[in-house]
Amino acid sequence: MKPPPFEYHAPATVEEACGLLGSLEDAKVLAGGQSLIPLLNFRLARPAHLVDVNRIAGLDRIYERDGGVAMQALVRQAAVEDSELVARVCPLLADAVRLVAHRVIRNRGTVCGSIAHADPASELPAVLLALGGQIVARSTRGDRTIPASELFAGVFETALEPDELMVEAWFPASRRPAVILEESRRHGDFALAGVVRAGERLALFGVAATPVLADPRDPARGLQPSADLEATAEFRLHLVRAAMRVACLPTISATTSA
């Protein structure tokens, strides 16, 4: 299938990208494109403008700051997977990235793009929430820091304004024990349900409109998972309860199960 018509823009700087987002009506940012391009091809997204940020130099850095690790907007998921810094400071993030689709997808997909896409079955938003991370959004009005607890608003919805570009995501160092557990039909498929544990914090994904922090005593309280051809709502609740029991074992270490 072919995407609907749109006007293409390729800014050379972050300032130019923010200017475009602030002046254009109905614009979408293109970074990795692993979510946006399929949506365009299926005509599920019909933006009037695409702002391609891939030509912006110096926006692909992974660096340590404030007791955690930061990654800029063009950091590919494969780069996080291979990063010695991420493995040392936030191994939970490295574990989570390896569950995202397949390596060929991770070679192009970006961490910030996955977070901005806000798929409720996605691993990286749940990790950001469990760790208490944050993102930095930039516009012509300046920078704005948004904590993960305030970022996710609904299915594919965030607190980002239409004129804002997510320029960075920051993940605190992993708290021990740290683990991500998920269940999918096949390796690389979207998770039917999953749980992230970072110390005493637990985040669930695939069982609500957004990733959610859970009460270990009653992890399913208030959850209303969707039902589809892959799983019923009841089955998703069963999966997340089972994952929670494993994640909360006293002897669990920083391991990943898929």
C-alpha cells in the first residue's frame, strides 16, 4: 500500500525542526519510522506534513548524567543494545530493548520514537515509568521536562504538544532487583502482557491504555485490558498476574524472560 500525500521537510538543525513544528498544521516527526511508516501505508495516519529529523547532526548521543543514562532523539535501539554505558548504568534498559521486535527493526527504530509513539504494549515506555525517568521536549518556547508519570495520556497519546520535539529521554540507573518479563505469541511480536520491576516499583504494559504503576498486593486492580484476536481481556489479566508473581520473587535477579 502507498501512504497518503504529504509535504516532506528535512530540517538540518533542532531549531529548524522546532520552527517547522511550530508553524505547520498537522505535522508528524519522522525518526526511525518503524511505527509511523506502517501507519501511513495503511492510511491509519494522514499527516499533512512529515518533519524528518534524520539529517540533524549530533542528535544521536548516549551519555551519562545525574545518576542515569540519557539518549538523544536519534539514538537507535540497536545502539542501546550494544552500549557498554547502558549495560553498566541501566542494564534493565538493555534487557528491555532486546525484546523490541527484531534486530533489523532495532537498527532503525529509536528509543525516543518508541516512547513518543506510546503503544501500550511497548516495553520502553513501561521501563521509563518503572524507573521514574523523564523526557525533554523542545519547542520554539524552550525546553520542557516531562516525568514519565505525567507523559502517557492514552493509547498512542502523550503530553507532548504538537509543536514539541522530544530531544532526549533519561533513564535513572537500574534499581536491584530489576527485571522485565513479558509474554508474546512469538519472539519479536507485540507483548500480550508484561511487567517491569525496578526495585520496589512495578510497571505493567499491555493491560491498559498506558503503562501503569501497579500495587504488588493487587496488581490487576482497576485494569481494563482490551480484547482482540490475540488474547481476551481475562487472559491478559492472567498473564500479568503470573508475571507479577515471578517478578516479585525475593531471589530474582536482573534477568529477562520472553
